Amino acid sequence: MLKTPVVVFTSLSLLLSLSCAGDVKSRSCSDVRQAFTTKGFSVHNLPHQEISGQHLRVCSQGYTCCTSDMEDRIGQQSKLDFEKLVDETSLTIRTIFTSRHKKFDEFFLELLDNSEKSLNDMFVRTYGKLYTHNSEMFEDLFSELKRYYTGGNVNLEEVLNDFWSRLLERMFQLLNSQYTFTDDYLECISKYTDQLKPFGDVPRKLKAQVTKAFIAARSFVQGLMVGREVANRVAKVNISPGCSKALTKMLYCPYCGEMPGLKPCANYCQNVMRGCLANQADLDPEWNLFIDAMLLVADRLEGPFNIEAVMEPIDVKISEAIMTMQDNSMQVSSKVFQGCGHPKAAGVGRSARGISDVFNSRFRPYSPEERPTTAAGTSLDRLRIVWRTMQHSVIDIKEKLKESKKFWSSLPDSICAEDEVTDPDEEQCWNSHTKGRYFPEVVKDGLTNQLNNPEVEVDITRPDTFIRQQIMTLRVMTNKLRNAYNGKDVYFQDSSDEESGSGSGSGFTTEPEVIHTEPPMLEADKSDPQPPADAAGPQQMPSLQLLSAVTALTWLLLLLRWR
């Protein structure tokens, strides 16, 4: 008689138990739907109550608020979120190289433009038509120097040597206008420039100062460009399937488990980021060497030359160089006649005005008190202002470069340190399964250390070839910077030779080509070792002022460039 009530009671208890269990498992997804809506997702096909998660491939297969379609969408969104995180975190370093490259380049080109204008103003006022009729020599020199600075295929030593050779040829003709010189004879004269030293030691000193200054400036601005392009390229991450899965699990699986407000634990985030950015971290050693080389060249740009000490006596030195040529004209002519042979006498009617008269009237030494105070003086002041501004720019760049060291290896920590990414409370954060402390150890950075990464599957046997290309780009640029620091020129392929391509690799050879600073000595043919009795007679030389002007331009430009 007692069995029936017991059975009924048991059945009712079981039913009640199942009903309660069903109520517990069928929790509402309203909070999740609201969170997804806030993120911009469509929730049209999202369940209103939890469903079985057996269809999920990344998130937990327990009861969930996510469908397969939603898991695919949060997988794509996690990639976009990660790319945005890397882009925002690396924005500072990319901006440093972009803005400082632009600023340095503008300052240096303005320095060249102002030096050309300053010299032009001075020579127009001082030499008038004599200069303006021959100003193309100055323009050509500035053009070649600018093309060298901007990465053109220009041998700076050859440009400077050619300038002095041309100057010697023109002056020699003026000093010996009673003779007729063929092109072959003039070419022979140019071969004796180094031996004769007609301008004293000025060309040698200028060449040393100018080459070091231009080499350093060009390498430095190219280094800023390479740093900019490498940073921009590396910031565009290549997301592997293993990384994509780990990102989805870290950023959005809490939504599917009805914990949409739960942020990942900091240590958990670091393991995911170290796995996803393993190849970027391997860029760090070469990046640090590149930054060190940039800092060395920046030190060269700061000194040891002082712009005032260089510019103040420049016109006086130019006059001294021209006067040196005048004083040594007899010896120079005699040696040239011995080496190149006896030239043919010119016809009658050639002016024989005294060379001393020409020099004394137009090429007397220029004293500082006589400097122009209007246009030329203003240009000179502008040069100093531009240079000082540029010096402050170099100091600023150095500080920013120092801050960029170890950037790529510290990138995972920088991302995970953001409050909007992780929760600082170790007990109230997402640990990849639920709310609570994350216990696995944080792996070290770099590809080889990801073998035991608990969160990201990384194939350590397959380095990212794109990242390796950037490492090689940095290595090549570092070698060029080191050569520039030591005063050795390196070859940058002329960008005009490239039909396509941009960025750090465009316009460069893969290996630096060092150009030695001292060219070999040339010997002239000696067609007639006996000089004529009337050799080296004095005469008029109107183009001599042009020669002085050319010399002046070279001096000013070169000295300005080095400081």
C-alpha cells in the first residue's frame, strides 16, 4: 500500500529536478546580444537563450550564446582588433621616423638653397656681369651636390675634383691668354691639379670637410627613411591561423560564455601577444644595432665643426685661394709647359693687360668689415638660423631614437599594459577558460621561445620571410651608417634608375659599396718638355672672377653642408 505514494513522490522529485536544471542551463543571452550590438555586430540570428556549443571550433563547447556564424565573425573581428592594437601601439615610433625624416630633409635642403642664394647675392654685388655670365658653373655644382644628398648616383669626390680642375683650366687660360690651348691640352692641364696645388691647400681641406658632411647627412636622412619604412612594414602583421585562434579565444570567447565584460588577464595576454608577434621580436637585435649606428652619425652631424667658425672667414679664404693662384702663376705655368708641352702662340690683338691689375681691382682680399649688409647679409643670417634650427632638430632626433630601442621585443608588453585590453585584477580576469587567475608562465620573446607557448601554436621552423627581409634591409643600412661615421662614402642606387618600387629598399643596393676618398694620381703626356721664352706672360683675365666665384660657391656650399 505504501509503494504507490513513494513512486509518485520520486517521480515528482525527478521531474522537478530536471525542470530546475533546465531553467539553470537555459540562461538568457540578452546581455551578450547587447554587448555584440555595441560592438557593431548584427544579432539577428543570435539565440535569445543559451544553446549547446558542440558546433563551436574555438570557444568552449558548453552552453553558449554564439552560433557558428557568430564565431566566424568574431574570428575576423579579433584579427581587425589585433591589427588596430599593433597599429596604435607602434604609431609613436612610426611618427618619429616620418616626422623627423621630413623635418631633417627640409632643413638640409633649405640650408643648401640658402647657401646658394647667399653666395649668388654676394657675387652679383661684388663681380656683377662677370659672375652672372658664368653662373651656370655654380648652378651645376649645387645641382650635383643636391643630387648626391638626395641619393643620386653621384661620386662626390669626382664632382669636387672636376670642379677644381675646371677652375684651374679657366684660370690657366686667363693667365696665359697669349697662347691658344686645344681641348687635349686643357685635359692635360687638369691632370696636374693635385701635383701643382695652384689653390694651395684649400681644395684638399674643403674636400675632406665636404665629403664627411655630405656623407653623414645623406646616410642619416636615408637611415631615417629606412627606419620609417621598416616600421611601417613590420607594423602590418601577418596573422597566422594559430594566432587568429588564440586572439579569438582571448578577446571574444568570454562573450559566448555570457561574460562579455570580462577582460583577459595580463599574463594571458602577454603569452598570446608573444606568440603572435614572435617574428617581430626577432627584428629587435638588428633594429637596436641600426639605432646605435644612427646615433653615431648624429654625433658627427652635431660637430666638431662650428657654423660660425666656418662661415665667417669663408669669403676671405676664397680670396686667399685665388690670390694663391696668382702668386704661383709663373711656377704653375712653367710646370704645365714642361709636362704638357709648348702651346701655340695666339694671334696679335689679344689683350696683354697686367694680371696684377685685374687681381688688385677685382680680387683683393675681402675683409669682414666690407661684407654686404643687405641682401647677402640677410641670406647669411638666414643660413645661421636654418643651421641652428637643424642642430636642434638633430638633438631632438637623437632623443627619440634612443626611446625607440628594444621597441619590437617590448611590443607585446606595451599592448597588454593598456587598460582597455587587460584587467589588472588577477582574480577578476579571463584566463582563457573562465574568470580567475592565470597560472601558466609567460614565455620569453622571439620565435624559438614559442615552442612551449601554452596559448599560440607557432611553427618555429618557419620564420616569416618578410620579417627576414626587413632584418636584411636594416643590416645593409647599418653598414652604410657605420661607413658614413668613418667618413667612407657608400653607393646609393640612383632612384631615377628605378622604374618602380618605393620605401626603404627602393634606391639602394643590397650591399654597400665603399668609395675611397683619395683618387689615383694621373700623369700628363709630355709632348714638349722645353717651355718657350715668353711663357706665362701677364695678361687680361676677365673670366678669372668667374673662377673665383666658382671657388667661392664650392667653399660656401661645402662648409655649410658639413656643419
